[in-house]
Amino acid sequence: MEYTIEELSPVKRKISITAEAHDVDDAIARSVAYYRKSVQIDGFRKGKVPASVVEKRFHDHIYQEAHQALVNARVGEALAEAKLEPVSGIQFVEDGGALTRGQGLSFSVEFEVLPAFELPAYEGLEVEKEKAVVADEEVDAVIARIRKDRAELVDAGEGPAVDGQVAHISFEAFEDGKPVEDLKTEHFDLPLGEGQALEEFEKLVKSVKAGQSGEGDIAFPENFPAQNLAGKTLKIRVTVHAVKDRKLPEINDDLAKQVGAESMEKLRQSIRDSYAHSRENAARNAAQKKMLDKLLSGLEFPLPESLLDMQIRTLIAETSARLEQQGRKLADLGKSEEELRKDMQKQAEELTRIQVLLLAIARKEGLSVTQAEVDNQLYRICIQTGEDYHKVREAYERTGMIHTMRDRLLADKAMEAAFAKASVKEVEPMKEIAPVRKNAE
């Protein structure tokens, strides 16, 4: 095998490869042998069909698979010899055409690599990490919410209801005098003063006594989640059936057992541990971000277009997913794909710089990602989405997202490796914990 390497840019390479005639013949022979083992042809026992018959019958499939196998093998060998590691999918610029017995094959591929730059020192790098502090008031606030959620509702008289009370209501909406479909609800409890409904709607409820009805015009904001109501003003008729107070349960072991804890002491510790775990993760992530900012400060290098493009596409996909959760679509933003990409450009560049740095650290540390780790990540996606594993894997491989996933897993390992070698100093939290209002009493 002969090959040449051309540097198209600081981050792009082209390899031109020539495979000898005997390599082509060997690839075809291996493909024929594989088919011989599995095909069934009338008049022959399985595995005993003459090679010439198999090659003639399945010529196109055999030669296509032989071509792919030969190309993959030779590209892999050339990359290994040249010590090149693509950071993107390999693109054919010349595939050499169909295989022919007794003739060599010449083809060319292009791909991107990490830019060459001097990796800044991260071992011993000083980084501050905030301590995971949990205030007693925060634990008290959770206990207060538990009490409120398990409170007994008792009659509070005719009202009208005030904040802190619960109104048992029914309501319906009208537009131009006609009832609005799917905007009619009967007999449900609305806690007041907790932001569970529009402020104007709560004002209307708080103006009506128990056993009476009232109506008013309610304006729905432009960003209201239900698009069919956003920006509209509707007439709402409310009937208040009863006004109720919350009778809070005592703070004791019985209350703790209602939420699965053995005692109030263990419940409080569980709440504290949960807060501490969450804050430790947040503090660690923030410290790692500080470490990356220090390492990237003053560091300049070109970005592989494929990585940048993948980051932009990922950001757009994440935006689309968030909008779908709100019942909206990308089209609702009123922007073209080009405008969306432009909006994401700066953030994508920052993320790509981080990715390039971490991949460079991964190489220095000799880190790698196993196939089992990739499969495990795919299985997690399947569990979250309920989709078939094989379909998900095929989609990721077809779109090249499998390379992105592998790079992300590798970058995560590099982050942990670099952070483990940094000099991390724990400091007190910058922000004081605000006092918690115990309005559930």
C-alpha cells in the first residue's frame, strides 16, 4: 500500500491511498468466502456452493462489501502509521470506482484533526470550589412544604378568600360571548398567593364570596404556554363553592413516616444530604468551568469546522426540544435556519474551544472510550425515549452523531482527569442563603 498525506489547512488532512492488485483480489476472495458460508442455492449443500457460482450470483453485493472492507482497512492502516486521529467523520473525495480483479484501487479521503497548540499546564493549577453549605432554614422550609402538602382543609367561612387560603372553585371562559372549548373546569382547589394561576385570575377569585359567582376580563400574556390563549383577553366566570384554611399536621415522627422516613431526625438529615449532594455537584461543575476558563485564557487555535457545525446543530436541537416542552416549534421563532445558526455561532465556538482543549488533554493522558461505554450511553437514551436500541444506534451511526457521543464521553473523562490534578481549594459560598419565609404556618 502506498499513500500520501496533504495538509489542506491546520485542521484538515487529505490522504490519497493506492491498494495493490493483490489487495483487491484478497478483499474479493474474503467477501466471497463469507457469502459461501451463509448462502443457500438450490442444488448445492449449504457451504458447498462453488466460489465462482457465489461470485456470479451475488456479484454486486460481494464487490460492494469487499470495496468497503478494503477501504476501511487501508484507511485505518494509514491513519495508524501516520499517527493521525480524525475528530470527524471521514469523507470520500475519490472512491476509486468499482473493484476489478487483477487491478489496484486508488482513492482519497478527507477529515479534520485537532489543531496543533501548546497545551497549558493543568497539573497544580489553582482552582477555587465553593463548599456545599446547607442552612437550617432551608431544611425547615422543606418540612413546611411537606406539612402544607399534607394539611387538612377546613371550612373558613364565606370569605372572600385571601392569600394563604384555598378556594374551591369552578370556572368557564368566553370569547365574543361564546364558551371557549377546553377552558372549563369544575370543582377544584386553588391555593391562593402561590403563583399557581394568573394574578388577575386570583384577584377575581378573591373578590367572590363562598356560594357566589363573579366574572371579569382576564388578559393572557404573549408568552402564555398555551398558544391558543397567548395574547388574548377572555371573559372568565368564576363560582366559589367554599373557602378553606389549611390545618397543618404536627412536626413529629408520624409526619416523617408519611413521606417514607423512619423519624423526623432522619427526614431532616435526608433533606440536608439531598441539598448537599446537589450543591456539591453544582460547585464542582462551577469549579471545573473556572479551570477551563483559566486554561483557555489567551489560548488561540483554529476550530475544526465539523466540530463547530455539530455544536451548532446540537444547540438548535436542544432549543427545539425546549420549545416542544412548551407546546411550541422552531418555526414559531420566525427565524430561518441561517439566522438560527448565526444566533448559535458564538456559543458554539465557546463550546468547541472547550471540546478541543479537553480532547487534547485526553490524548496527553492516554484516555479512550470503550465500545461498552458507548453502548451504555445509547441504552440510557433508549430508556429515556422508549425507542428501540438498534434503531437508535443506526440513526446515530448514519448521522455521525456516534462520533459526537464518543467525543463527549472522552471529553468528560478528560475533564475529570485534569480536575483531579488541579490544586482545588474549598472556599465559603459567595452568596449568603436568603432567609426562608415560613408562611405555611
